[in-house]
Amino acid sequence: MSTTRLTTAAALLAFVSTCASAADYTLFEKIIKFKAPPDWTVIMEKQDGNPQFMAFQIKDPADPASNEITQVTVNAKLMHDSSFFQQQVDAATDKAKALPGFEQVMEGVDPTVMRYFAMNGKTRYEYRETFYLVSHLFLHIRCARPMLPETTQAWSDTYDKGCADLMASLKPR
């Protein structure tokens, strides 16, 4: 193979791998920065005022036959007093526990992530939620997906990794 073809192939490979990498997002004038997989579609966002948020829809091949959607949300709220952080966490946790069919998963779970199952209408969902405090900003990250029998393990693994990577990219350092 000629040097020109090798160079062209290498450049094309680099371009494709760049396109497949995580996309960058920001909230609150770039105070909050995070990455999400490129195939996660932004379905709603509010990037002005208080609070700010971004919602993603993740396509599951099992979704077309159902009205259920897999979605991930990142909510950010400016708190004038960061001592209210725990109060915000408690309110969100209490809201989750009030969902029909709430069942918390305790084993094998990162202690900073609340993982649980609950009913959304007639469908059982898996939820993962975590909360961070960054520069007086309350962050609430929530991954929610329907437990559809047609969902493949490969898709579930990719989704779980994307959710975990998103949470890790928002974790204060």
C-alpha cells in the first residue's frame, strides 16, 4: 500500500474515532462540564436562569414496539446556601421512595449512587441517581430505563457504562 493511501487511511480512522467519542456539554456558563455518548440525543434543555438542565433520550432497539423511553437527565440548581444540599438530596430520595413498586438495590452498588426499581405506569423501570455539590450548584443526575424483555445484554452494558461515565464526568474532583 502506498504512503499516500496509508496516510489517508490513518486520517480517516482518526476522524471516525473522534466522531465516536463522547460529546461535551456545559451548564451554568461552563461551571458544569460533562460528557455524554454521541448517540444520546438531547431532547430537552434549559441553559439559562435557575435551574438549568439537559435531558437525553437513548435509543434502545427494544423501544420501537413500546411507548417507553430510556432517558438521562442532568439537573443543576444554584443554591445560595450550600447547607441546603442534604435537604435537596433528602427531598429527591423521598420522592423516589414514594414511587409505586419502589425497590432499592443495595448490593454491588457504588455508595454514591442510589439504584432502584419502580413502576412507571405499567412498566418497571430501573433508576440510578446521584447528587453532587459543585460551587454552590446542586447537581442531580438521573438515569432511567424501562425493563423491556427485548432489551439485549450488550445494549444494557453499553447504557450502564454511558450512565456511569456521565456520572463520573460530573463528580467533583
